[in-house]
Amino acid sequence: MPFLASSQNTTINGGSFADQTINNNVLVTNGQNGIDLLLAASNRDAAHDSSARDYASRCHAKTREQQIEDFVYWAVPSAGADDPLPLFWMKGPAGVGKSAIAQTCAEKLKELGKLGASFFFSLNGRDEAAEFIPTIVYQLCIRFSDYHDLIEQRIRHHKAIIGKTMAAQFEVLVVEPLQELEKAGKGIGKRIAIIVDGLDECNSADAQCKIIETVAAAARNG
């Protein structure tokens, strides 16, 4: 029951108060639970459906059809087909429409229920490598409730993970939780796509390499 819930005409002079509530066995102190900390470290504008991307380029009807088909088939292969490789790399010169294809594919996969997360790098305020893993993890939390609960616990008990290296964050917040859920029979599905666009606009070449190395290592290790 809330403090002084039944009181009327009560005046309190001075004092020190802390707002603490317990919801579903999760202690929340001053609004800062694990997911709040994760959101604070992420970039809300980087997702394909953020308001910052309302006017993002998309493919016009009947254009880039083969590229879009190839990408969607990679993410959602036909029943009975061999699983495609875990990474799909799209490259090309600047201005040929890679981001428009990525945006269009993200929207199509969202409609199919096969999009896990997306991060669209941009020199216009979305180039921080430190925001990459927290943003992906936050979107996965919104998508999968069991994963959300596990990440909430991990960050509450290991708040410093938000400031760790990209490789450490990936291991603690992505690889280990997904393995734990899989063992418990609560996996997120056989194949869920994560789209990363504009990697060349990440804030340093070293950070770009770290992202590639981290993801490639996870793919190699299954």
C-alpha cells in the first residue's frame, strides 16, 4: 500500500523521501531499473521506425526487387531449404541506394514478424559505437519478454556492464542470455534478423572493425 494512502489534510515539514516500489518482484528505485539504464545508453533515433527516420529513403515500387527478394529470403528462407549463412553483407559505392534497401527490408521483415532489431548509423547524430550494443539489446528486450526479464536482472546486478567494451557487452547481454533462454526452452526463434546500416558512418575505423569482429566471432562460434 502506498505511504499515507488513507491520510487526508496531512502536512509534512522537512524530511527525506525515496521513491521505491516493487513490481513483479523487481525493485525499482527512483525509476532507474536495468532497462532504464539500458535505454539511457542507447540511441532511440537509430531504429528503422524511429521518428527521426520518418523521411528516410525507401525503394520505390518495382525497384531493387531482386536485392530485396534476396535479402528477405536470407532472413526468412523457404521451408525445407538449407539455412543461409548467418551474415548477409551488402556493399556498394556511396549513393547507390544501400540505405533505402535496408530501410525497405527492415519494414518488410517487421511486417513478417522476423525483425529483431535495427541500427542505422549516420554522421548526423547516430555515429557513436558505444550506443550500438545497448540499442540492439533494448530493441530485443521490447520484442521478447523472456529476454527482457533476463536482461533486467543482469543489468541490475551488473550495472557496470553498460560501460564495458563492446565485446564484453555482446557476450553478457546478447550471447549468454540467448544461450540461457535456449537451454530453458524459451529461445527467441530459429532465425531473427538484425539489420545494421551505414557501418562506414560509425565514428571510427577501429570501432567499425570491432563491430565486424564481434559479430563474426559469434557467427563462427554458432
